[in-house]
Amino acid sequence: MQHHLRFRQVHLDFHTSGLIPGIGLSFDKEKWQKTLLDAHVNSVTLFAKCHHGWHYNTTNVGHMHPNLGFDLLRAQFDACKEVDINAPIYISAGFDMVKAVEHPEWCCVHLDEETGETSVHSPLKAGYIRMCFNSPYTEYLVEEIREVMRQFPNCNGIFLDIVSQPICLCESCLKVMRYNGLDPRKPEDRAICAQMGLERYLSLTTQAVMDIDPEMPIFHNAGHVAPGQQALLKKYDSHLELESLPTGGWGYDHFPISAKYAATTGLDYLGMTGKFHTTWGEFGGYKDPAALRYECDAMLAYGAKCSIGDQLHPCGNLDPATYRAIGQAYADVEAKEPWCDNVRNVADIAILPAGAITSSCTRNPSDLRGLNGAARTLLEGHFLFDVIDLDANFNDYKLLILPDNVPVDAALKRRLDAYLVKGGHLLLSGSSGVGADGKFQFDLGANLEGDSPYEPDYMVPTRELMAPGFDSPMVMYLRSKRVTLVKGSGANSLGSIYEPYFNRSDRAHFSSHQHTPNQPDATKYVTGVQKDNITYLAHPVFTIYAIWGNVPFAKYLRKVVRFAMGGEPTAVTNLPSAGRMTVMEQPSENRTIVHLLYANVVQRGEPCAVVNGQTIRGNAQVIEELVPLAGTDVTVLSERPVTGVTLEPQGLPLNYRMENGRVSFHVDTFTCHQMVVLQY
């Protein structure tokens, strides 16, 4: 069922209230086609049913929008197909306001964990209502899918949205729990029921598509593709679409992390940003063309195809300003496609996050912080890495990082032991590698004496790991494990712990505005330990970096990663920390592509503003200028002799030096994105 994606896509949202008149009356086929072709678009996801529950195609199953007088989807679809633009079809799955009103018993009943009260969406609050997949709504959705597929048998895929199952206490979920011996009063049983609802939905909807056309592409969008769900992804998705709008709350680091995982699944994948300044559903909000160009170039650099989200005006006209901006980005993408298709990511390091160990549809936000902090450390340090789950082959990597809170059961312990025997290296932090008995699960030549009673405490790393110029105690915002070395064990200390005089706790116990200062003398506890191929850090260091973002601490972490890896990285560069480097192999063309990215990302807007009684999320990451970057040096390990190095798509030869299995080159200057191709 795997699907090969086109590079230049638009996801054309069309969530339209039934109160809005004149739906689609301005649609003009020739104008539609010209706008898309001028913008270099070659695939558009079109709407059959929106979150409001309205259809834009002729339907006997659902309800056509009350102010639509013709089959708008058919008109859009035929216009696209006539000029060789692909047309996947969108169907809202998790939201359907029409059915929520008709069948309130199909709606999710949410539980307030603190009060025990249950609720459905308030009718006095604007917004959508979540439908329960354990209810008969799923069977209704299946009939909608079948109808659309019969009407559009030559569509280029089915895109199903809002694919998650919240914890729910509706009558259908209660019935499922009673039938399966689950107790709705137990959080773990409610989570099992939610997972059952999700898998019920996935099974029924995917089968509905496959029964009509086994080759039809299908994607179930949950807003984030998380590690640990690979079995479900490969079973139910033909490809992946990585929703990640940097200015919409995702930020510019989210997509690279998602792509680093998607690259390990074997499925083709695209990145999905938006033309909006904020997020979905914003009319009249525009992202600067410089930002769109960078975001699309980043998709190419991380091995993805490109999709830009837009929202069609109810009248049916594509917005000219939007497609001028998209056209600038997609002209650049079109020129670069030959070096970006059928590629595979080169990685020295793999992050195995806590969320990858479980397969539950409910996630702990703290699981993501360790992953985010580790990934940012690697991105800013220009390390080549993947994000993996338990389906990965550990032996493909020089170093595995288990950040902060990764549980290690007996099966994972056996795999990690085998990996270490074969020469792999392991970096653990916080509670990763600590058993339920409170002891280390690996021979670290150290004793674990529980959790520190102090938060924060302070640390001074060994000289080789210090951030340049910072040899004083550095505050560690979260609690550490108390670790002492065993004499004669062959283990090495990675630094010293300094404790505060006391915790900041009440009127009698505080000093200054934030932290109680450290005592002058170091304790007997170490900030980390290294023995053989294992490095362990006593603090949840990656969560600390994800939350606080301290720059000297980041430099310390980069040194730790290089130390823990033990060997030479595949590629090194002098890019600034805001730059990004990836290395892709393109076996069919017998070449390696080094991607260099750089943009000036800044924060703008208030973090949280109350306007007319509403809380507005601001503080968006934006890109306005693409500033040329001068003097970039790169060295790449290569087991094969290189026959030439070129700048692409310019086709310009580049001077290079090859010695001792290393290819070195210098890029005088580039703006936004530069591909350097090593031909063999």
C-alpha cells in the first residue's frame, strides 16, 4: 500500500459554517488552474467533508452544505485532473458538527481527572465537538468514505483528519469497557478503551478504502507522528504527512524531529507547513515568503516532500497573494527535486525516547521534553541522527541516547547489552537505565543512592566537558540522582555536584529571588559517570535544556555527546548553532547530498495576551530575512573515492580535498539552503 508522493502539494482547508452564503459561487476553472500552475503546485488535497460536517460533493449519506448549489468538489477535482494536478480527497473524521447535533450520544464525554465531572463541549463556546470512535459514528463515517471513493475512483488518496481517541465515558465506551471487563474508574482501563476505539476506527476506515481500491493511498492525520506507533503506521498508512506549522505553536524544531523519525519507517513522507502567520483557519494572515522558502527547503533537507496549508475562501477563489508566495517557494523546490527523491538519511546517533516504548494512544507530555531537548542538542551541534522506536536496528548507530526517563525492561536490556558487546555506545540520563528497585541496570562502576532532596542543585563538569569559560557551579533546575563511584571499578567521574544551603520552601527558607546559592564545597556525589561504552548523567539534562534553553549548558551537552559517541562523526561543520546540516544518500544516482540550511529565526509578539476577554497565543517564531552565510566548512567521511563535488542546483563544481577517507570542502556563501553533491 506504500505510496510515492509528489513534491509540491497544497492542503486546501475548507471548514465552512452553514451560516455563510454563496458557497463556491466565484469558482472559475481556468482561473483555478492558472493560479495553481503558476505557483508550481502539482497536488491539492480537496474537501469532501469538513469539520462542520458539511459535504461539498453530492451526497446521499451526509449533508451537502446548505448554501452550496452544485458539486464543488467535482468541479475542483476535474479542473485539477485536466492539468495533471493530483487531487487527494479530505474527509473530517474526528469532528462532525452536523452529526454531533443529530446524535449527541455519539459525542465524546470528557472526564475532568481532578473533579471527576464529565462534560461535552459547551454550546456557549465556539469550536468543534469530538466524535467517539467507539460509537456508531464510525460506521456512518465508513459509509461517507465509500460514497466518496465510488464517486471519485481516480482520486489520488484519502486524507482522514483528527484521528485520535480521547479518554471518553460516553455510553458506547462504557459498554465497551463492561464487555471487556474494564473498570471505567481506573485510568489505565480508560486508556485501554481509548486505544481500542482508535484501532477500531483505523481498522474499519482503512478496510472501507481497501475494499474498493487496494492501491488507494490513505493517511490518518493525528497532528503528530509519534515514535512507538510504527506497527500501526505501517498497517494503516500508505505514507506520512507531518503536520508542523512553525508559527502555529509547533516551532521550527518540531518538523526536523518528526522527520528524523519518519525517515526510519520506510514510508514516503511530506512536511506540512502553512501559509498562515498563526495556524489553521486564519483568513488574511500571511507568512513572509522568506519563511515559506526556508520551511520548504528544510523539508527537502530532511528527506521530505512538501505541502503548504491554505484555506479556501467560501466563495471558491484561491487567494492571489497566497499563491504568489507559494510559487516563490515551489519554484525553488522544483529546481531541487532531482537531488531529493528516493533518498535515505545518514545517521551516527539514534534517540530512543520514552514515548517509543509504549503503544498507548495517550501520551505523557514529559516524554516529549526529553526527546525535544536531546534532538535540539543534536540539531544545534550538527550531529547526524535518527529518532527511533523498538523496531529499529540498534547496530546501525554509533551511539544510542535514552533521554531522561526511558524505562528499560528485560527485553530492551538484552538488546542494549548485545548492542554494547558489538561496540555500540550508550548515553543515559536521569532515570533512564534505572530499575524499579532503584539500582542501575548496567554496570556503571557506581552506586545509586536515591534522588537528591535538593532542587535545584549545581554541578561543575570535568575540564574536557566544560562550556568554554564556565568553570563555576552551574545551576541544574531539576532534581538529580545521587551517584557515587565505586573505587577500583574503572569508572570515571564526569564532574561534581554542589548542593544549596537549603531548598527554597517557605518564609523561613529562601534566599534572594530564585535559588538558594550553592555551598562552597563539592559533595561526594558525581554529576555523571563513564565506564567502557556507557555514559550516564545524573540529571534529566535534556528536559532541563528543552525547558530552560541555557546556552552554556547547550555547549556542555554537545561536548557530552561527542565524548559519549567515542568515535569520529560522519560529518562535521563550522555552521553556527542556528544552522542545520543533514546528509542524504541517493543510491540510485550513486551520490551523497550534504544539505546546509540557515535562517535568522526570531520571536515576535507577546507570549500571552488577553484581548477582549480572550487569551491570545502570540510569541511566534518568524523568519523575515534570509541572510547570506559566509565561510562554511564541511568534512565528510567517505569509504569511496569521490569523482566530483558540485553545488546544486547551480551545477557549479566545487574545490575539495580528499585524504585519509575524508572529503573536505568550503562553501564561500549561501542563502537559506545549499545542496553540496558528492558524486562517486
